[in-house]
Amino acid sequence: MLKGRSLIEPGNFSIEEMDSLFTLAEKIESDEHHLRECCRGKLLATLFFEPSTRTRLSFEAAMLRLGGNCLGFADPGSSSAVKGESLADTIRMAAGYADVIVMRNPKEGAALLASRYSPVPVINAGDGGHHHPTQTLTDLLTIRRLRGAVKNLTVGFCGDLKFGRTVHSLAKTLAYYENITMVFISPEELVIPEYITRHLQKLKIEFSETRNLEESMPRLDVLYMTRVQRERFFNEEDYIRLKDIYVLNAERMSLGKEELIVLHPLPRVNEIAVEVDDDPRAAYFRQAKYGMYVRMALLSSIMGVI
Ligand code: CP
């Protein structure tokens, strides 16, 4: 069903297609031999023009666990991009060597452009402050695993909602699920972009915007914390002023429901105190591992080997 398809932004895959991926990811998680070797002979190119730990390593782990192989770069400084090679030409090269391309790039729209030049599927691993659709697959699989289903939930998003591509992709996608209410918690300078709120209004999704994390805590089923991203600020003073505006600590966790789950795409800096890691409601490290399973499901489906 997903054979040969690219994944650039939310909406490229239907809810049914994503649900099939989650079912497959759950099967892989419960049986480590499931789909082993199904990608033997396949090559994944990972082109990372921005730093990454989880996305790149989980994609590479996924392809290796499926029996395939990987090539690519983690630092554009080691590629011919530093000599002035265009993205279009880089993609043409990678597509000649590999069967599927995963790319992260600081420019919004870069993945879409790449897909137009690539004869092989392109997966967007983050394009600037725009979208990060495979993080959304990770987030939804985590909610499904830990809450039973993605429905009837109040989801709070906290931190940098302006530049947070994981927030944009997840909020847009959650809008298609049943009975989801969203609470956007951010400072004035980092509010959720209008193109997202317009999308929610169009779909008649209930949402609110607030500055106050404490007040929001008691009503949340899922709290999605995010980092204030230094790399997206033009001005260091603004970053320093805003970076520690929300810190989730044990005291604030005491305001949350017993069945709350706390997610974070990671990396975290100060926005979740280390003391929260021992709280059973802290799910962010489990979330990162689900990311590998869902990427195994994604790669095997896109490669058409299942
Ligand atoms: N969640 C995420 O995108 O993490 P990395 O930046 O480490 O890939």
C-alpha cells in the first residue's frame, strides 16, 4: 500500500495507513524476528544537513535490523554541499546509489523539493521549523501503546510551539482522530503558528492557548513537552530569556492525573527536570524506542517487501 511512496508531511498517509504501520510496529516489537532480513540487498541513504541522534540512529538501526544497509552523512561539512553542490544534485546522486532517502535539512520545504528530484522515495526527517512526520508516527504509536487508543484525549503541547516542527506535525495529524482536545502552552513569542490553528478551526477541533502550565496540568491526558530551540533564534538574548520559561519538575507533576503520559521528542535541555525521569508517567525514553519500531514498519512498507 505504501510501496514507493514518499513521506514529506502530515496528510501524505491516511489514518488507516498509519494504523496499519502501528499494527506492524507492534508486531515487530513483540517478535524481534518478525521482518528480519526482509530488506536484504536494500540501501538507505541518510542525508543529515542538521544534527540528530534519535532520528538518524533509529532509521539506521531500523534498516540494519531489517537486513538492509545504510550510507550517508551526519554532517553536511563532510559532503560536497560545502563546495556549493545544490540540494537537487545531491539528491540525484543519492537516489542513484540508494533505494530510499531519509533527509533532514534546516530549510522549510527542502524535503518536498528533494522528492521532486528523486526517483526513489524520500522521507522527511525534519525540514526547518516546518514538519517532522516520522516523529509524529513515533508519538502516535507511543500514545496508542500507553493509552490504548488515540481518541478521547486532552493533549497539552508546551514550550516552543512556533518553531517546533514535531508539534506542528503532531497537532495537524491529531486533528483527524476522534474527540481530541488540544491545549497550547507557550510564551507569547513562541505561540503555535496560525496555519496550524486555521487547520484546527477548519476541522472544528476544540483547542485553547495559554501561558500557564500549572493551571493546565490537571486536565491533561498527554503532555507533550518541547525544547526551546537555540538554533532557530536570530537573537541570543531572546533565547536566554525564554529558554527556561517552562520546567516540568516533580512539584508540577504532582498536579497531573495518575494516568497522564509525558512525551518529549528529545533532546531535552532543562525543560524536564531529571527527577521526573523516575516518574512512571514519564514516557519519553520509551517513546524514542518506539521510534525505531515504527521506522522499521515504515521502511519495510515503503520498500514493498511485506
Ligand atoms: N526527536 C528528534 O528528532 O531527535 P533528534 O534531533 O536527535 O533526531
